Amino acid sequence: MSRATFAANDAEQSETAHDAGRAIDVWVDLASPSHPFFFKALTDSLTNVKTTVTVREKTETVPLARQVGYEFQTLGKDYENPHLRKLGIPLRTAQLAVKAPKADVALSSRNAMCVLAAKARGMPSIHFTDNDICAYVDGLKAEELYHRLEAQATHNVVPEAFQSEVLTERGADPDSVHTYSGYKEDVYVAAFDPDPTFLDELPFDSEEFIVVRPEALSATYVDANGSLVPDILAGAVERGVNVVYLPREENDRSFADGLPAERIYIPDNPLSGLELSWHARCVLTGSGTMAREAARMETPAVSFFPSTRISVDRALIDAGEIFHSRDAEDILDYVTSISDRDAHPDRTRARRVRREVADLTADLLNERVN
């Protein structure tokens, strides 16, 4: 993945600070690929904080933690085999309870393993989440339990668009739930510093392109019989639109079979999603994260997510920040209607949200150590 640059000390950075005294020891546990960006942007916005990081081996989480500049200890891994995955979570929880660093407070996101390990060590925890839906497959009791355990954190920090009652239904104390305006993607979009040479990595004669990312059809949270991507890619070619296509799985590559390589570019190596969102005319994805990242940097975004959408996605769609459709022609009509003024990214709003989240986090940290 190409390096995504973060401006740790820009003029817009929050000046949150712990009151006079020793630094707060914070343990950050990174369990998924989006976590390094979020927590690096957050911890760089805090002062008088000493951070120790642990990382789970899951897809690109370890290299991304290294990329953003964290020093860390790798503990546990995610398994592709679903049966081993069920065993891997309690195993890693036990590893964290035994080997995690001493700290005043634990920080994590959608991570029951860290919440439970912190409890076992008598350590308060701050848990960040924006997902108020578990899965779309009946009988996933283990996943329901996992979400219930996440809610047992000392503090739960969620966007205002999140249905907070979901956490209390999962057992969280209502007083433990804290909200902020905006979305979690704002925190690391605000810290992102775009690379003006990024377009040199793309093969198109024109600088204009869209990004297409398929649905995660094998995931438990997706209920769909097929993908829209073949129709979207073919329609983009017909309309003369350049596409950076990002397959999720090897089988997804077949969606571009027979289409001209000069129009449909599949990178040999991973590219930074934030760089793509910044430079693209529009970002189209069958999932949520890339659409939210693009929307919060004010790049036009399309979601063709096929299942029930979490609250934060519904809020962005209702606000007109994300266009949602499961019709390829409607999506392509939207893409071709985008004006130069529409495709003009900006981070001002995201920086305001990052300051709010950093201030909230600092208040919670100070509460636990003073």
C-alpha cells in the first residue's frame, strides 16, 4: 500500500492536554485494518499521553500500523477458517490479558478482546464503535455475544447518528455512552495529507477516474445474490470513464474480464484508499468505509451496499452525502452528472470533528487518572 501521509502537527490539530502531572499511559489495541489510521490520528491529537500499542495479525493491520509510524507488539491473529476464527478470539483475549502492557486506560474500536482483557487487569477502557448491526445470518450467537461484550467497556464513544439504545440493549450503562458530531472517518481524514504525485502511479492519460470496490459477498453482514460490479464496469467503459478497480477477493477479478485494460486499471499492489478518494472523481463501493471516507473529505461517493445499512450510512445517505442505489444505470447516471465543483475535496469539516473527538477522549482519560 502506498504511504498515506498524516500531518501530526498541523495548525488545525487539537490541543487537548492532560492536567499537570505525569503522562497518562494509554494502551491502544489494533485489531482491524482501519484501526491504525483512526488511532494514530487520535493519539497524535492528544498531549501528555504515552502510548503503547498491540496489533492483531489481520489482513493488512500489521503493515499499516508500521506505515503510520507506530511501534508495537504483535499479539494473536485472525484465522480465515471460520472454526479456527471462533477459537482465535478467546485465545487472543487470553493473550492480551496476560501480555498486554500496563496502562492507565485501554483504547480500542469494535474490539471485545481488548475490552475483556482490560477488565481482567482492572483497567478502564474507552471503546469506539459506529456499527449498530451485528450480522445478517441467523444463528450467529457468537457474533451477538462479541458485540455484547464490546458494550461492557467503561466508556463507549459513538457518532451522534449511531443508535445509542443498541449499546444499552447490549448491557452498556447509559452513562457510559458518549456521542460526537460527525463520523469516525473524520478523525483520520482530518489528519491525511494528500500526495500531489499520487496520480503518477496511475496509467490513465486523463487525470479523471472513478474508484470501484465490490461488495463483500462472503461476509456475514451481507445478504446478496450477486454483484453489481460487472454492470458498473461495463457501463463505465461504454461511457468512456476511467476506473481504478479494487477487487476484494481473487474471484472479483473476473468482473473485469474482456474489458479494456486502458480503461479498467487493477493495481498490482494495494493503493492508499485515502489517496484514491482524494484524487478520484467519485468513489463507488459495495461496502461502507470507503464511501464514508470519500464523503467526509467531500468527494462524491456512491454506495451499492446490498443489505440493511448501519445508522451512520443511513444518516449520510439521508443527508445527500452518499448516493445509494442497487441499479447500475442509476449509479452511472449519477457519476456522469458530477460537476468539477462537486469533485473538489476539502478537510475543514473533518478537522473540526477530530478536535471534538480528541477533546472528548482527553476528558475521559483525565477522568480515569485524576
